[in-house]
Amino acid sequence: MTPGATVLLAAPGWAPALGHPFFQHALLAGTAIAAAAGLVGYFLVLRAQVFTGDALSHVAFTGALAALALGASLRIGLYAGTIAFALLLGVLGRRGRADDVVIGNVFSWILGLGAFFLTLYTTSRSAGNGNAGVGVLFGSIFGLSSGQALAAALVGAGICAAVLFVARPLLFASVDEAVAAARGVPVRVLGFGFLALVGACAAEATQAVGSLLILGLLAAPAGAAHRMTARPYRALALSAALAVAEMWAGLGMSYAVPRMPPSFGILAAATAVYAATFLRDPPGRRRTAAAAG
Amino acid sequence: MITLLQLADAATGWSWNPAEDLRQMWAFPFMVNAFRAGTIVAVTAGVMGWFMVLRRQSFAGHTLATVGFPGASGAVLVGVSATYGYFAFCVAAALVIAAVPRGGRDGGVQESALTGTIQAFLLACGFLFTALYKGLLGGTTSLLFGSFLGITTTQVWVLLAVAVVVLGALAAIGRPLLFASVDPDVAAARGVPVQLLSTAFLVLLGAAAAGTSQITGTLLVFALLVMPAATAQSLTARPGLGLALSAAVAVAVTWLGLTVAYFTPYPIGFWVTTFAFGCHVLARLGAFAAGRLQARSAAPLTAGGAA
């Protein structure tokens, strides 16, 4: 079906991989995370808010490190940090959308705070794991326990359900905000709700691919889906399907080549699929060209 | 590097005599080099950042800034100087981002998805390079969050050369670039090569980001690009004054950050971003208060004008 899927089938020795508990956990959590990221990413790209996703993913790092430095649970820090920042972005901008300069200013300071917490954590708890920062930044999906994997799967399913629940009005509000507002769609509330969902998705995906690489899962499958079809629901489904296929392909590749970190495998598959869509003319461009001509 | 830091910590603490503290700090050659390099990159970042903020290209700027990380780690993996890696990756990413066809309403959507994908993929490459190169794990943090220790005199010269080239090129295209940034449609109609200028600007931005990465770390370059520029633009709309103000703010926060980072155990990236963010918030509050004051005194006039 997709290049990702063929790589998965061709990867040597992926069938016995399913016998390992760590691989099963990674597959369970990864599938849910990828589906959530694909769905959220579609709207993120449609609303041209990819930079917001980028900012939220960096905030996830600070949230996690703050929680570690203060001795709280990493996951509480992740969710609290990203959702709070998402709502802050909604407040800062009009109509629940912030200017990218404002986003840039706030998140680069928060990232600086992350560096502070990293130093605090590695110096004050020298007995702790000195590479915690690297783990949060780049993820460690093969290190998930069964409980963590189950929690990740449940949260991922919850995010998917929430996105699908608001998909119709959100689509309307994203494509034509003014008309949607005139027709009584609660545009502002939807904007806030969507930002909170992006925040939750970023926190969720941090555990799998790390806070620096979530952006790939959010942007690449959605970007590819936008290039492949102009029909919204088909693109939404395609985005989620591509994300899941790329996640599987990445996990399979990194199992087959142990030196390759799983985060790299996933991102490499996602980028390859996205690059492949550039080989054919997108439907949107042809239409725009026809309209312009 | 760690031992140098501990040495510095042991040798100096904050005393009640600022002149003596400064003298002691500049007794270390690496601190003198750090101040030189910091000044150079701050001026470059302040000026380039002003155009970046004006053109609303924060996302592209952030991506160019972060791709320095795979560049540096890749260069270390193959055994060449990290400086080459920074410049090669940042300029290459700038060309790829500039190459995407845009236009129409679809253009922005595609551009942001492409930019995001490039950023994430290159960061993943950086992670792969560090994973392949065992023993860099301590260095990963300093590549990402910056370290002002161990800047050599050669590096300072390289940074100076790059800054001169970037600022010289910017001065050459500055006027048409300003025109194209403020009103691309009118500029295109007047025969200004908007697309070419946009590509040239991204390449210059990539070079500036690569230089800055070596001081602040790849994750925090963006702070030095966006914050002083946003501060300057909330205070003045005049280009010349704004550019000067942006560079001045960048230099001030870098010097302050270097000094405070020297006397405390916390990283320079944290201090530079915090001071820059403080400047920005103060400027915004000041501009807001001035606007309110002006609005109150000129209220009858504006009401008349609107009606």
C-alpha cells in the first residue's frame, strides 16, 4: 500500500520480534500515539499551526525536566506543561490563535528554563540518570513497561476519539472561520479545545519519539495526506493510516538494525513517505494553477 | 571541559567588588574568547532576526537553528570540525526550505508541513549520529544547550569572517529585501525579484544560525534571533533604529548572560533566554502603556477620525 508498509514486510526478522514483550509494548503504545498524532496533525497542518506544535513539543521537554528536578512524576509534568502552555497560547492570541513571534518568544524562554531544570536535575541528583535529558528529547519507546504502554494506548485512543468527535465543526472552523462563526460554530472554544488536544498529543508522543521529534509525526503524515488528496475526511483517515504504518515500519527497521534508534527509524519512514509525495503533482496545486490561469 | 568549569567555580565566586570580579573573569583566555564570539554572534543574530520577525518566518528560522545539531554531531562522527557541519547543514536546509514551490492559499500550508518535517527528520539524524558515535552523550547536552567554554581564537576568527560576509550580503540586498518583506505583491509588480531575495535571505539566516549555534547551542539560537528583534519591533517601526536596537539588545543580553553564567552553576542558555525574555516583556508592557496613554490623550481626535 505504502512504501512504509513494504519496508515493514521486507524487513528481515520482524515476525519473531512480536514475541518480545518490549516490542509488543512499543507496538501497542506506538500505534495509539501514531494514530493520535496523525489525526491531530491533519488539523494542525490545515490550520497552518505547525509552529504551535513545534512550540508545544519543546515545552514538553521543560515540563518533563521540571517534574524530574522537583521529584514529581515525569508524566504529570509532561501533560501539565503542554496543556497549560497550549491554553496560554490560546489566551495570548486573538480567536485562540497566537502570532508566531509571540509563540517564538515564549517557547524559547521556556526552553531556556528547560536547560535550567536539566542542570538542576543532573547536579542536584547526581545519583540519578544523567542521560534523562537525552531520553526526554529523543524518546525511548523500547523502554516502556506494560503499564506505561497501556496508559499510552488509552490516552492515544482518548485523543483520537476527541478529535473525531469535534472533527466536523473543527473542519468548518478551520477552512472558513468567519462563515463558521456566523453559522454559530463556537470557533473560539474549538480553537482552545484543539490546542489542548495538541498539547496532550505532544505530551503523549514525547514518551515514544521524544520531544524534539514529535513534530515529524505531526507534520509528515499530515503533509503527505494533504498532498495526496484534497478531500478532508479521506485525508484525515489517510493521515492517521500513514502515521501508524510509518510507526510500524520504524519499529521494524530499528528491530532489524539494532544500532538504529527507533525514533530515527520512525522519522526516516515518515520523511521518506512525505518525500515520495513530491514525485507527483498535488491535486491542490493543479487546482490553484487552474484558478489562477 | 567539566574540569575547567569546576576550576572556574573554585577560583572565583561572586564577591562584593564588581570590578575585581570582571578582572578575574577576563583573566581566563576562554572567557575573553567567549565575549568576543558572543558579541559577534549577537550582532549578526540581532540584525538577521529583525528581518526574520518582519517577514514572519519564525518557524523557518527555528528550523534552520535546530538543524545545526545534526550538522555538528555528523561532523564529529566523521571526524571533521563541528564548525563545518553547522554551516553545511544550516545552509543546505535553507536551500531545501526555499526550494518548495509556494503560491496560492495552499502555499503556506505546504511550507509549514515541509519545514516541520525537515526539522524533525534532521534532528532524528542528529540523534542517530550521536547514537553511532559512542561517548558523545555528555556532549549532546552542550551541543543542544550551549557552552561558552573552549572557544578557540581560530573559531572567533571564523565567526568574524562569517559575520562580515553575512552582514555585507545583507547590506547589499537590504533595501529590496525590506521592500519585498513589507509588501511582496507591490515589490514583485515593481520588478523586485521576490523569490530570489527570499532564497538569499534564508541562506543568510542559515549561516547566521550556524554561527550562533556554536555559542548558545542549537536549541537556543532561536531565542537570540527572535527575542531582541521582537523587542526592537515593539518599540520602534523605523528600520534603521530597529536594526540598531535589536543588535544592541542582543549584545547586552549576551554579555549579561555570559557574566552571570560564569558566576553561577546554571547554563548560559538559560540566562540569555531569561534576560532576553525579560527585555521583551518590559518592551511590550512599555509599548502597551504608551499606547494607552496616547489613546487617552488623543481619544477625541481618533473618534473623530474614525467617524
